[in-house]
Amino acid sequence: MSKVQFHFLFLTSVMAAADLRAELSCSICLSIYTDPVSLPCGHNFCRSCIGTTWDIQVGSGAYSCPECRAEYQERPALYRNRTLSNTEERFRPTETEPGETGIFCTYCVLSPVPAAKSCLLCEASLCDTHLRGHSKSAEHVLTQPTDSFMERKCSVHNKVLEYFCCEESVCICVYCWVSEEHRGHRVELLSEASEKKKENLRKVLEKLRPEREETERGAQRLQERRREVAEKAAGETERVTALFRDIREQLEALEKRLLSDISSQKEELSLQLSDLMEQLEIKKDELSWKIRHIEELCNMADPLTVLQERESHGAADNEGGRERHYIKVPAVGDLDVDLISETLLTGLAAIVTGVKGRIYGQEATDLLLDINMAGNHVSVSGDRKSASYSFTNQHRPKTPERFQCFQTLSSRSFPSGRHYWEVEVSESGWWGVGVAYPSIKRRGGQSWIGNNNKSWCLCTWNNNYSVRHDRKDTNLPHVPSCRRIRISLDYEAGRLSFYELSEPIRHLHTFTATFTEPLHAAFWVGRATCVRIIS
């Protein structure tokens, strides 16, 4: 039988198998029948498929066939189609299971059987049965089942690719090897070249596996970090929510207090005004009576009567119009706006103080500079809050603690906890603020804060911010726009943050580290610059 005939019979068998599969497929699930049953109209379905369909139709008044729409007033009994069931049981084993290649034996034309190998010379695929009778000669190269035979052959000579040219890194056939193109090149059998490449790949695997494991560990650490961040965010959300709830309660209490004070003042003033108004009404009534009496006297014709009434109406007091007595309205106080404002400011200040305590924890309000550490060209103010450059040598005693450069530390240290302090710096010039261990060197270039692994520093240089640690500088994108800086320290978390208290507040930088010693606030000043601690 010729190869063309084999292919024709193979295609015919495949088409027949496809037609048979269509006949054995349920029109509801579109898969091979499972427990096929027949309806009175003659159509067949899986028992579970038609059962589910009719369960949905319950209450609609009738049951219908999904294929021809034939209706039944009562739910028909389902009878197993034994002939169809037997046929699908014989057909099902020939179906390709998931994970198989889907390539069938070229010679199993009546019932397709999955191929076990493909012969590149014959350009045919063989099942286990036909493989046993296949030629074992070297020219019949067997591979995994494939339908792309041309990819396994030389595109120039149409011969099986058997060799690998090491110079060109291409697979070639025997004719390519002796051709002008590959003459003199180092050539190996595909199997030998494949083994060498596998060996190289194994070496790569030896390097990649530890790297993958480290990557997995890194991913796990990041996953844990993400979980920690989520937990901390939830805690911070709860804390901030509680904080604002308390602030609202305090503000409402302060509002009620102020409104009550205003109301009390208003009531007190209203009572005073009411009393005065009542007194004036009485006075007005007296005057009205006198006016009427005088008018009556003026209208009397009897002079004796008029003259006898002189003492009773006090007309003599106004005789000749020489004197006039005006009724003065008594002075009444006003709302004490100053008291209201002072109560408001005091209440708000108390709320802000409480909020700061809850946000920052322990405040460094008593932070002072240590004059015993200050360099001789550092001038320390009398309150030990300010450090500035001194052109005059201070001639302080030489001690192991004193810096040789223009800087100093705080007398207070922070061995734990959360703290913050604020400083006011010169508008121009060079200065630096940060923290340092007490073990920092006092002399030499490494004694400057930031120039060693024992200190962390924010500084300005040429009107730009930069941060420094262990002699490594990082320029920041921010241009100084405010003279006030806040330094925030969370010792246990290993965070040191710098903020510019501009409007709005700007976060400048955060160092992360594992602190191993108590930390002191650190300051250095350049020529004509000053740094002051704000309490």
C-alpha cells in the first residue's frame, strides 16, 4: 500500500470517527453520552441532562423535548437505550485522554489509536502494536509523536536532521555536513550535543534553584511585610478614628461650655437691663403724672390755687429755666468677649496638647544642648537651646567628649520610645541636624554627623537638602521653603524621619535602621548659621 493510500485511509477513518462522535454526543452537554435514555419522540440524552432540564420545567404546565420541542403533559418515564450505551462504551476508550498528544497511528485506519512514536523517515506515526513490526534500522529515526515531519528534516536536502554544527549552532543533515557551508566545522551527533547542552542546563539549574529559593524567601518576607503593613494600617486607622472621635467629643463639650457661658452672660445682662427698664418705666410714669398736674395748674384761673401748689410740683427748681436735670440711663455692661475668646483658646490648646501627646508619645520638651561636647567654634546660648557658629575660639577645656568640629549633641539621650523635636534653622548657609550614638568619634573627618555609621543627618548645601549616613550622600528633590524642621524618632521601629513644617507639611526623608545604642540629637553649624531648638 502506498503512502498516499495510507494517508487517504487515515483521513477517511478520522472523518468517520468524527461523524460517529457526533452521533454519540448529547445535544445538551455536547459530550459523549453518559447513561443514555430515550424519549417517546425518539431523541436521546444523558439521563442527568434531561432530568435537570425537566426539573427546571416543573410548574410550567408541560415537559418538552429539547431537540424537537415535543410536549408531554406528564413527565415521561425514561428508558435506557442499551444499543446506544454499548456503542458509546466501545467508542470511549479510543478517545484521546487529557494530556495525550492527539496524534493517532497512521496505520490504524478503522479505529484511531493514539500514536506512541513517529518515524521521520516514513513520515508516519505508529501505535505500540505497529511499532513492534517497524524497521529497527538506524535510518528509521523514531521520535515522540509529531505531525510536523518537515521541522525534523533539513529544508535544503529533505533529509533527517542527525547532527549539530557547533560552529553555527544549527542542526544539520549528513549532506549539510559534507557541504561547503559546514566543511571543517566541529560537528556532533544530535544525542551528544543534546547531552552536552543538558549538562550545561543542569549547571544553570544548580544556580537557578538557590536563586529561586532565595526569591521565594524574599517573596515570603514581602508577604509577611505586607501583612504587617496591613495590620499596622488597621491599627493606625482604629487609633486615628478613636482620636478624631475624642477630638469631636472634646470640641462638642467645649462648644457647649462656650454656648452656655454666652447664654449665662446674656441672661445676666438681660436681667440687669430688665431691672433698669422697669425703674425707667416707674420714673416715666412719675414724670407723666407731674406733667399732667402742671398742665392742669397752668390752665387754672384761680391764682391762689396755683401759688399754693408751688412746693408740691417743684416748679421752683426750674424757675426761670436756669437749671435742667436730665435723667441719666445707668451704664450696663457688655458681653465679655475677651473671656469667651480666652476660654476658647485655652480649651483648644488643651485639646491640641492632648492630641500631640497621643500622636508623638513622649515629647522632647526638655531637650538641651550639651555644652561639654560643643566644639570651640560653636556658641551655645544661655538657655542651651541655640547653637551658632562662632568666629572666636571659645577656649573651652579639652576633654575626650568635646568635638573638634563645629557641632554638638543634646544632653538627653533616647534609649527607646517615640520622640520628636523641632528646630528653627538659618534661612541660608550650611547646617545639619540629626541623631548620633554617644560612641561617635570626636576628632577627624569621621566625627562629623553623617560621615560614619554611628550618625544620621539632614543638611543643606547650596540651598538644597541632602541626607547623609556612613559617608553616603543622597540629594533630595526639595528646595528649602521653611525655616522650621521636625525630627521624629521611633527607636523600636528603627525609623528617623525629617519633615519641613511648611504649608502643607512636607516629608523630606526617612532613615530605617536597627538602633543598637541610645541616640542623642545632633547639630552642626556652618559659618554665619544658627540652629535653635523649639520647645
